[in-house]
Amino acid sequence: MAANPRDVLIRPLITEKTAAMMQDNRYSFEVPLTANKVEIRQAVEAIFNVKVLSVNTIRVMGKMKRMGKHQGRRSDYKKAIVKLAPGQTIEILEGM
């Protein structure tokens, strides 16, 4: 595991779809490409003091973007969807 659990969770992903998933105790985070499911589980449990039931990960490829005649690419990232035990929530993310 990384030295600091806060290095594993880069930021929470808040969209309309993830807000709907929060009703089912499922939360989404952006994580480093090198993070695995065990590290993600340990980081969420350490930072938020909750019990994690499962972790699903998705590798999201960056999109091609254009700015006039110049073409570039957004960075790739990994998304982690964490399911918590019934009755547990992450209060900080509930109000967003």
C-alpha cells in the first residue's frame, strides 16, 4: 500500500450518475492508474471509517481534443466504484 492512504484517492467523482449511485451506498473516486482494489479498499476504510463490501475499477481512456488546428489528448485515469455496507455513508459526499 502507498505510504499515505490519501495518495490512493485523488478526488471523488460527482456527476448525476454517481449521485444516483450514492442512494445505493456506492461512491466513485478517481485513483492512480497503479492502484489496485486492495489499496483502494484500505484507503477508503482508513480515511472515512466505513466498511467496504466491494470495489470495482474501470480504466478510462483520455479523449482526443482539438483547439483550432492543434490536436491533443486528455490524460487516462482509473475510476473506482466502492460499495459500502448497509447503513454506512460518507457524510462529506452526501451534500454535494
